[in-house]
Amino acid sequence: SIDKDLNRKRWKTVIKRSQKALPQCIELYSEQSLSCIFILRNINQSYEKMHLFNPDSSQIAQAYRLSTEILGKTHFTTNSTRDYYYKYLIFNELYAEAKPLLKEFIEIEKSSTNDAYQLMERYKQLYALEGLTENWPAEEAALTMVLKLARDVLGEDSDDFKAAVEALAYNYCTQKKYYEYFELIKEEQQEVSCFSEPNS
């Protein structure tokens, strides 16, 4: 059975059997049935265990969409399908599509453990995605959060804090917010040239 193969970590067999079972499951019940959602999850998880992306990317998106709709945003299955889908989008440089998923990670983190360090790491990812999609006001908002969290978690002497100051200063320059730029570098006593790229 598929369960036995899962326990024995026979990922290729799990994929083969699950791909065969999925259309039968959908025909018998519907794609919204838990059984079918779990079959879909098993397919994607088996690919992930082999450090691969499911070549049928529609199944990656579908597993996330269905588990969110049927099981809710914070269910274990939804979390694992969201994580896999997010990795897939980033790997394929689909940054705009990845942003809503990242915002969900942040929302869930805030409403569960509210771990400041984890939130800082997530906001760093968000600032990077906003920058890659050239959404400067949204990048500024994410950087402001990184700055605040880095100050709270690691202190003003930390590299994370200094890097956030530099990135925010550069963001202000890009947006031609020179007043905010001068206020920031004066307050944080950091030398940041307005027209040089920040260190990555």
C-alpha cells in the first residue's frame, strides 16, 4: 500500500502509486475530498524528499489551494504544501506570485508563536521580493519591520541592524525621499552614500 511505501521511504513507488490513485479518487469522491488532498500531498512530499520539484507544477499549486480551502490556513498539510509551493516559486523566480505566500507565513507566525527572530527572517525575505519586483514603498515597509525587529532581537551593533539601515537608506534614495534618508543616517550615525548599491 501507499502507506507502507511511505513508511519505508520508497518515494518513487509512492509517486507512481499515488499518481495512479489520484484520478480514481477524484472520480469516486471529488478533488476536494480529504483522501484526494492527502494523495496529492504525498506526491509532492515524495518529490521533496528526493530534493526535486514535481514536474507537474499544477499539482504543487493545486495541493496548496485545496488544502487552504478545505483544511484552513494553519493546518499541518496546508503548511507543508505552502512551504513546498513557496520554494518552487522562488526557485523559478516567480517573485510576484511568491509574495502572497510569504505574507501568509508572516500572518501565521504573528498569530501563533510570534517569534521575533523568525519574523525578522521572513520580513527580510519579503523586503528582498519587494525589491526584486521593484515595489519600493512595499520594500520600505518591509525594511522598516526588519530594522525594528533587528534592533529588538539583536541590538544596534548587529550586522543585521546595520545592513537594514543601509538597505533602508538606499530605498529612500531610490524613492527620492531625501529628507527621510538624511534623518535616518543622522539618527543611526551610519555613512551610506545615496547612489551606491547596498552590500548584499
